[in-house]
Amino acid sequence: MSTSPTKQQIKKPYYRQKYNASWENDEQFKGWLARSKKGQYFFHCTSCQFDGTAGKSEIEKHAKGQKHLKLVEGCKSQQTITELLNNSVHAKLENTVKHSEMHLAAFIAEHNLPYTVMEHLPKLVQKVCPDSKVALKLKCGRTKTESIVTNVIGAVGKISVIDLMQKNKFAIIIDESTDTSTIKHMAVIARIVDNNLLVRDEFVTLIEVEKATADALYDLIIHFFIQNKIPYKENMIGYAGDGANNMMGKHHSLATNLLKDVPDLFIMKCICHSFHLCASYACLKLPRFVEDFARNVHNYLNNSSKRLLEFKEFQVFCNIKPHKILYPGQTRWLSLLSVVNRLIEQYNALKLYFTSAVLEDKILNAQTVLDSLSNPFNLLYLQFLAYVLPFFVDLNIEMQSEGIKIHLVYDRIGTLYKEILECYIKKDYIRNKKLYEIQYKNPSYYLHENNLFCGGTVSASICSLLKEKKVTALQISEFKNRCLSFYVEATQQINGIYEKSVGNPGADYYSMNVRLRRFAS
């Protein structure tokens, strides 16, 4: 007899949920859900390192756990190896771009270019280098460039220079601004010897100046030293400046004030200013109308474009290059030589032009200039200056050389001194004397008036004028006496420099050598 099983006795089949890979794309499980290594019926949580039974409800239950939520939140900021490598390359590229922008900003500052150039320069670089990732990422305009120069390059450079001045011996070079702005500044340059015994000139700062007196400048310099904790009494060994009274005066100046704090301070006046003054004082012995003539010609022509065009026609007619007439600087910074050479070059064209201007326009200024052009001695003085001024200009240029010239300075000054002496003193007397022994003011040793040398061009012009009877012997004598006065004054001015540095073994030269030996030790 057989019996059938009841409903309670029949077991339902057990269904196990397999892991479904599509769950990984669900926003709720994305980033931490993965297949378990235990088998197809399990899931794995990469955040908790937990393996659970596969099933969406089980996964949802796990996702709501406090431990899981905390770990998932921490893993969001964690980068994968791929992302880490990509970010490292990106960071390296960004640093390269920053360095490139700083180099461009430094280039603008070094060459004194306007910041507005940077509105176009990065775009030009990108077009020139289209395959460069660095060039394509350059974004450095006017404002950013100015900020980099002021707040990055300038600030870091200033800190570096001050640190060197705090730890090493240094000398300061000071000069005041000569621009036409309403604010006057004083530039401070430091010549520093570092631990490797390398000497370099570093720009330190610009100090705003209200009063340019000796005491005011001294207070500003000392305040800067104290503010930046620079032990100037121990580390400062030298001071250089121009020849102005407030900078280098013998009785009361910035130099004398600094000497009170640093008794062994080495003081050096700018030799370029000194030779400028030598030429300037010597030029005062010549007639004033030469310089007035140069100014009148420039002022008459350069204030009118119409006159310049008319003058250009006369230049073409005379087969002369259409160069502009230059203006002599107010401070006579040896700019007179270039002006003189230009006037001599354009002399014939100027004479024809002003003759025409007087006949047509009948302007008084044109008549004044024409009178000077018609004066034969006007050209003679210009030719004399063209011969003698290169003595000072060439030496001045050599003194401004970036190379080391200290071993040549004394010989060059002596050579210049001797060349001028040979123009008006007998050579037999000079040959047997040392330079500092020559009595350059004694007329008994002067050459005869006819033998006074004023340049080959001047000598040829004098012979031509005398032959054509345009001048008299008395006028030539007066001209040569003026030239002689120029030579004597120039010799006297240079002698003051030469005696202190070379020829006279006096207190100044001895003191200089003692100080140099002391600083070297």
C-alpha cells in the first residue's frame, strides 16, 4: 500500500543568486564592488576587503553599513596608480610652464621692455612652436608678468643680495636718478665678494629721495642698513659715487659722513665723471659761440618737419647722407664730439640751406646761424674739437668697459696726459722728465705759436685760409692762443687725477695702497 507525500513534506528547490557583473555600473555600487575570488555566488568590496553572498539585497545591506560608508569616503580621495602617474606628468609639465613664464618675465625685465609685450609674445611662441606642450600652456600677460617680476624675481633677488651683504664684505656704488619724473630715486649697487672669492655687482634697491643733501642721503642709507640688519660698520669696505659736492665733497658730504662710521672706508670717485669735468672745464676756454651755434642749428631745424624736408633736399644736392642734426647735452657728457662731427659732415649743406632761408623767409634766427656758418673760425673750432675731444671720449669709453681695466688705468691716463703735453710743449723737455715733474704751466717750455699742433685738418684749413686771405695772421694767433688755453686747462685738470693715482707718491696714493693691503688680508 503506497502513500503520497504531503505539502509540508515536499521541499522547494534552493536558488542561489550568482554574481552579476552589471551591478558594478550601478551608481550605488560603482567604485568598490567587484567579483569575489571565492566563487560566482559571492561579491567582493574593495573598500572593506569583505566577501559576502551575492545578491542585490545583500549588497545593498552592506552598502548601508557605517564601516563601509566611512571607508568608501576615505577611498574617494585616493588615486589609482594610473591616475598617480598621469598627475605626476601633469605636475611636472605645470612646473616647467611656471619656470618658462618666469624666464620670459626675467627677459622682459633684463632688456627693459614694456610689459605690454607679453600680451603678444606667448601667442607668438605658441605659433612658432605648435608641437610644444609647454608653449601651448603659456598664459602670461602684462599683469602676471609685472607680478612675477615684482613679487617673485625681485623679492627673491633682494633677499639673496641682503643675505650676501650680511655675511660678506661689500662696497656700495650710489647714484641719483636724472629723469624728469616728480619722484627722485637713489640707486644702490653692491659689489660683493662671496665665500668663493668671486666678485660681482648686484643691484640692491631704489630709495626714494626727498632732499638730496649729504645728511639726508646718509640717513636713508643707514636706515636701509639697519632695517635689513646689515652690519655695515664691519662689512662695508668701499664707497663709490659721482663727483657732486653732496656725494664727494671734502668737508661735508655723504663720503665724509660714512668715513665717521667706517674710518678705513675706501672712497673712489667715478673716473668717467672726472674726465667729463676735465673736458668741460677745458671747453670753457673756447669761445661760447661754438656751442651756441650747435644749439641754434638744432633748434631751428628740429622744431619743424617742413624745414627738415627742405634741408633734406640740400643734403641730396650736396651728395651728403641725410643725417639728423644732433643736440649737445646740457651736462656736456662728452656728447659734444658726436654733435661736432655731424656739423662738420653737414657743413656745406647747412650753409646752402641757411643762405636760402635768409633770402626767402628773412628770419632773424636763420641770419644768426648763417653768420656763424660764414665765419671761418667757426669751422676751425669745430675741427679742433673733432681732433682733441676723442682723447677724452676714447678713454672714457675704455673706463666703462665691462672687462677688468684696473691694471691699464694708470698707463692710459699717463698716455693721454703725455699726448696733450706734446701738442704744446717741446718734446726735448718732455723726453728727459717724468710726467709729474713737467712744468706744464711754464711758458718757456711751450712750442712756438706756429708749431702748436691743433690737428692735421686744422693745419690744412689755416694754410688754405691764409692763402685765400680770408683771415689775418693776428686772427690765427688769437685762435691758437685759445687752443693753447684749452690744452693748459685740460692738462691741469688731468694732472689732478694723475698725481693722486700715479705720479706723486704722496699721502693719498700711500693711503690707498695701505687700505688695499689691509682689505686683501
